[in-house]
Amino acid sequence: MERKAEILEELAREIFCYNGGYEDIADVYETIEDLIEASGLEGYEVARATFFGDIQSWNDDRFFIDVYGNFSSCCEKTHENNILSQEEEIISDFIEMFREDLEDFREDLEFLGVDIDNL
């Protein structure tokens, strides 16, 4: 994943921890096993979420719970495109929520073209 997408993903995770936003970026797992463990589902529930879900390939790079509560997957590029398509919103929401702590993220924000000294 390119550096820009990595930084945006990190910012989205910070927002997710704060208010649950950007779940489609932050609540994503690298293996189906990690997803199942995090979901807390067992037995029949796992089978249902898999059957009604959209697992493209067991070898996919990312696994997540879709809007219907089922398991889905995507490749790294699709995940990256999803992150990049929300760039402006992520940056805006991050600045709004963490305005007092932006210094901790100065280097990353400057990489994204944000001048925190002039906000």
C-alpha cells in the first residue's frame, strides 16, 4: 500500500477508536481467522455470515463484516482505493476531532499536504 494510503488508514483508525467512524477502513482484518475471532461469532453464525457474505477468495488481502453483518473480502488495491476515495473527509474529520493533539501527527499530516500551523 502506498504511504499516503497508510497514513490515511492510521488517521481513520484514530477516528474509529474515538467515535466508531470509518469502520470500512479501520475494522478490517488481514485473515479470515482474525475476522472470525474479532466477530465473536461461533458455529452456525460463522457459517451463515460466510454463506451470505461475499468472500471473493480465501487468499484475499482484507476481510471485513459488511453492512448486513456478513463476511466479505477484497484485495489490497480495492481497500487502498476505498481509503484514497475518502481522503478529504478523513483529514477534515481528524483535524476537527484531534485539533488539540495535531502536533503528534505533524509529520504525517504534512506528508498529506496539511499545514497544521495555519489551521
